[in-house]
Amino acid sequence: MEQNKTNTALLVMDMQAGIVAMLSADILKTTAKAIAKAREQKIPVIYVVVGFRKGMPEVSPNNKSFAASKERLSSVNMNEFMQIHDDLKPQADEVVVTKRRFSAFTGSDLEVILRAYGAQHLVLAGVSTSGVVLSTLREAADKDYRLTVLSDCCADGDEEVHRVLTTKVFPRQADVLTVDEWHAV
């Protein structure tokens, strides 16, 4: 499982203050540790946030998941909503990508950024495991990226769903490691 650090990027996905607030603080600690390791090894850290224009015109009534949130979020200040949690703030030279759906690729310029970095191996961390992590992993696998999922840098509102995805589904397409295991590689 040798990893070439020169073509690797760490994706920190949907770690927005309002989203992370609903979860255990442990994910902040483990994700901060992963970010520190990536920076130490000169691995690019790319932040991905979900966000919309005022009134959320990007959300179709046909999209069951996002349409359910449209009324609740339509009056929210999107600049505030898209703020990354203070414990995980990007450095001035780190890229923040805005996406419009679950996958980090959909409605964003992530693929252009990854090509510019020469990234072929993606290390995934994010909230939620059944949302952004699953969708990004599947799309990235179809795009032939090598993948690693940091299981303790992901969380889901349903612990059983998180467990099934990280122990049974993700290993078919990715290496699944804890941040300490990744640190040791």
C-alpha cells in the first residue's frame, strides 16, 4: 500500500461549521490531525463546501434531498453557511471548492484543480459518509483515481450506515484507513 505523496491530495469535504455542529467533536480532532499530516508532507489540502446562490435557484423540485432543504435554507446567508469550521480553517494558499450537489465533482471545478496539481490519488475526509464521501468516492473511482478513505475523519448521522459503508462498501473501491494508520504509511 505504498503511497506516492507527489500525486496525492487530501479532500476535506463539507466540514462547514453548521454541518459539523450536529456531530461529535472527535471528527474535528481527527480531521485536524489529517490536515496537519498532509501539510507536513506537502500534500495539497483541498476544501470542498456545499453552497448555493441566494434563494437556491440551483435546486430543482425534482431533487428530493436538496428540495427538502430549500425552504429552510433559502433565507440563510450562504457566505456564513459555507464557512469551514474554525478548527479546520484553510491556509491562505489552500483551495476551497464550492459544489452544488453531494459529489465534490458536481457543479464544481474540482477536477480542473486536481489536474493542475497532477493528483491521481485522493484521500477523502468528510461529512456525511453516506452523502459527500459516498458520492465523491463513486465518481472518483469511475474517473480512475486511487482512493483512500479516512474512516475516522468521516461521520454520518446514522452510525450503522457509516459502519456498513466504511467496512463493506468502500473497501471495494478504496483503501479504508484511520488517520493514525494513514500517518504510519
